[in-house]
Amino acid sequence: MIDDIPTCDELISRIVSGAEELITERLGGMVERALEPLPTT
């Protein structure tokens, strides 16, 4: 049964939020390392 019919904006926001959460939880260490500045010589 469908209880919730979100607008397109709400649906996209939910998808993006879910993706961000998954990336943060599962790939957090990789993301943090990728954001670190490169060493300068």
C-alpha cells in the first residue's frame, strides 16, 4: 500500500540524503583522505 506520495523535489532530496549517508558510513575514510590537501614539495 502506498502511504506517501512525495513531490519530485522531496523524492530527489530523499535519494540524495540516503546516498550521502551511505557514502559517509561506508566510505568515510576514503572520502576524508580524498579531501586532504596534497603534500607540497
